Amino acid sequence: MPLAQRAILDCHALAKEISDRADQAVCHAVGQACAVVHTAGHAMGYPLYDLTSILFRLGMEDGVKAVEARKQEYIDRLLYWGAHVGEYQGTWADFMLR
């Protein structure tokens, strides 16, 4: 875990070195997604930063449709895996099965 934690913190630190706000949000999204191995509470960080990066990249006017589309992708994936969890060939983290 210490090695993973260091890499996760490095993702967040990289965001401080980047001037583009959309790219900063992507770095934070990756850090949050990876941090799920540490605690389930980080799971919401990925989509929040991912959606934020879309708005920074496209602006509010053009970004709303893209955010809505990405949000629907998240919903579709959650519903799919909720119905097909037994088909997954990998290993789920314990907190994902609650």
C-alpha cells in the first residue's frame, strides 16, 4: 500500500505543476480512481474530477451536453454491472460487493 499511496499522491502533486485546469482535474481524477484501493470513499472523486475536466475543456455552454453524456455512461455501467456482477472474471474489492 505505501508504494500505491506514493503514486496516488504524485498524481495529485502533478496537478499543482500544470497550468491547464482541465489537465489538473484529470490528474486529480486519476489520483482519486487509484485511491479507491485505499478506501471506497474516493470512488466519487473520479467522476467529479472527470466531469469537471470536461467543463474546463469545453466551457459551460458546450460542456453541458458532454457532461450529461458522460454521466449517462456512468449510470449505464453501474446498472450493467449491478445486473451482471457474476459475469466479471476479475476480483472485486470487498467493499464493491456490499
